[in-house]
Amino acid sequence: MSEQPDDAELAEFRKRAAAWIAANRPADPGFKLPQTFLEVESKRQFEFLRQWQARLYAAGLLGFDVPREYGGQGVSPAKKQIVSELCSEHQTPFMVNLIALQWAGPTILAYGTEEQKKRDIPRILSADDIWCQGFSEPEAGSDLASLATRAQRTQDGYLVTGHKVWTTLAHFAQHMILLARTDPDAHKYQGLSYFLFPMGSQGVTIQPLTKMTGEGGFNQVIFDDAPMPADCILGSEGQGWQIAMSTLMLERGAAEQSARHRTASLFAQLNRIVELARATPRVGRRAIDDPVIADRIAQLTIEAHAIAYGAVRGEVPSLNQERPMALPLMNKIVSSEWNQRLTDLACDILGPAAALWVDDPNAPDGGMWPRAFMNSFGMTIGGGTSQILRNIIGERVLGLPKSK
Ligand SMILES: Cc1cc2nc3c(=O)[nH]c(=O)nc-3n(C[C@H](O)[C@H](O)[C@H](O)COP(=O)(O)OP(=O)(O)OC[C@H]3O[C@@H](n4cnc5c(N)ncnc54)[C@H](O)[C@@H]3O)c2cc1C
């Protein structure tokens, strides 16, 4: 049930939240921080981020999409939006437990038993338990339903055997949302079940994978007869595909933040690139005076306005009733591809200086642009590649014939 505070209460809340965030925003820790939750590599990065989430929650500023009986602040989208805007304004660290906050937790709220909700949701909010997502496998990414990891029934639970890959945050996680095959003889969609897997189980090996930036954050997870109690199942056996689709919809929609938040972050990035183009010399003049650079910035500005208006349209119920996921899916595609072109342009503006990496004292803007450019490719892959999302929009929104 959504709580709808009046304007006076919201104004008072904004004042209180702004004061708390301004006073408690963590200082620069003096070591390299990850740009997103996908690159949390070291223990000190993780602890820094975990503590920030825990403090935000303890201050009553996190969990406005969770009912009070599960540790939330009561469902108030308006308050959630205010905190999100203030965090963006004050450039606070991101929420490290994002997988749990944005898609594992809401899936548990939708399908979990009372016991699962009461046990897991408060610890997700407080960042006491970190969650990772075990869907992808070496031979099952876009075609997720062909996954081979088995969860075999035993007397008191299941034994898991298989191999998950690209598992963000597995090295810090206490739990995994795990999609595994419980019935190998059933049709590939019907044979799957969804589990809340305890990562501390025996028979689990977590191996780090290095990205092209040289950073970690990804892992592969190998299960060798790893035991799991029977009450780890979410929903019922065979319901895994249906639940996984809900999770993926939440994951894809997570790119669709509030319209104002999205607009603020798009234009903040544009401002930074304009500053960069003003500050960078290019054959005897400023890069911004090069008509090709100016034209590319203008094009990105036009697209940023289109994305921002798309986000506003996503908040108008009457425009979204028939196909609620159409706008979020489109937004995920266009904003991730926009981000790739923006960071590509930044590297072009920098020229040879784009080769200076984060640790180099001469790297412009602390080396953030080449790092962001490399990281931008993951955004067009994770949660469903741009090609797959275009297929979904073509088939389910535009009604085009199925690709296969
Ligand atoms: C940053 C990042 C974080 C991730 N985090 C996680 C995580 O925490 N947990 C997890 O389970 N997974 C995670 N993943 C994995 C991600 O979900 C998969 O990479 C993604 O689903 C694509 O699968 P794949 O890599 O196997 O590529 P493939 O499925 O092998 O695709 C290869 C190429 O073929 C194209 N393609 C495939 N099928 C079609 C088709 N039918 N039509 C058109 N083109 C097609 C794809 O678009 C892609 O370009 C993450 C990935 C990234 C990049």
C-alpha cells in the first residue's frame, strides 16, 4: 500500500534528508573507487560502499519501496525520488547492494513466503547481506533457458552442480538468486526453478574474472554438489522461468530511474564533456571550436533531451498501460548506447591523452573517461544485450514476426 504524504510533509522531508546527506556524505577515501556496482574489486572499496548504504538505511532514507513489516520505510515513491535526487545532487556513492535492492529484493517480495520476506528483506536494506545473480552460464547468456546448472532433489534439500559466469559481486555476496534446472526431462522452460542460494555452502568455488579495464568485480562460480536446504526455493519447482522473467524486467527497468534523476544525470555528463572540450587544446584551438566536435556534442544534447522526455513519458500511467515495459526497454537501449557514444567522444577529444590511465597523475579528469568508455560496453550487454532487447521490442511491442 503506497503512502501519499502531503506537500508540506514532503517539503519537510526534503529539508531533513538534504541536511542529513550534506552532513554525512562520505569524504573522498583517498583510494580509487569503482564507477558502478559492476567494478567493486577490493575489500576496502566494498566496505566503504557497504557502510554508506548501511548509514543511509539507518538514517531512514532507504527502503521507500518496501513495506514497514519487512524493514522498509513504508512505500512512498515521492520520498524515494527525493532521496534519489538529493544523492545525485550531492554526488554520493552508489548503493553497493544494487542487485538486491532493485531486482532480487522486489522479486522476493513478489514471490517469497512470509518467512523469506521477513528474513531477507531487512538484511538487504541494511547491506548486512549482499546478493549476486546466478543466471548466465558459459553456454547460456541470451538464450538463458538453455542453462545446464542442476539442482537435484535430496531428502532435505537440493544438491547444485554447474557453472555460472559474469557473476557480479559474487566475491562479497552472502546469497545468490540462482536459476537452475530441477527437471531435465521437462520442456526447457518448465524444468527450471528459482532459488535463494546461500553462498557459504560447501562445494562453491568463486573465481575472479578480470575486465578489459584491468579491474575485477566479475566472477565465475562453480558448484560441485553444493547443498542447499529445501526452503531456499522461491515459488515452486518449475516456476523458475516465470520468476526469472519478473527479475529481468525489474533489472531492465532499473536503468529507468525517475525522470528528473535521469535528466539530471544526463545533463551533468553533458556539462562535463563541454568542460572537457573547452579545456582541451586541439590543433591550435580549443576542442570545442572544432565544428566536428561541436556537432557531436549538439547531437548528444538533442538525444539527451529525447531520452529525458522518454523517461517523463514512462511516468505517465495512461501511456504505459497496454505495454508497461516498452518505454523502460527502449530507455535501457538508448541510454546505454548514448553513454557509449558520449564516452567515445570524450576519448576522441582527449586524443593521445586518452591513453593515460586512472593511476597516472597526468591523466585528464583523473583518467575517468577511458575507464568509463571501456565500462560503457558492459551496459549494452548486461541485463540483456541491445540486440536481444530490440528483438523483444520488435516482437512484443511492435508485433513483428518472431526471429526464431
Ligand atoms: C557488466 C555485466 C554484468 C553482468 N552481470 C551478470 C550477473 O551478475 N549475473 C548474471 O547471471 N549475468 C551477468 N551478466 C551476463 C549477461 O547477462 C550476459 O552477458 C548477456 O545476457 C549476454 O549473454 P552472453 O554474454 O552469453 O552473450 P551471447 O548470448 O553469446 O551473445 C553474443 C552476441 O550475439 C548476440 N545474439 C545472441 N542471440 C541473439 C539473437 N537471438 N538475436 C540477435 N542477436 C543475438 C548478442 O546480442 C551478442 O551480441 C553480466 C554481463 C555484463 C556485461
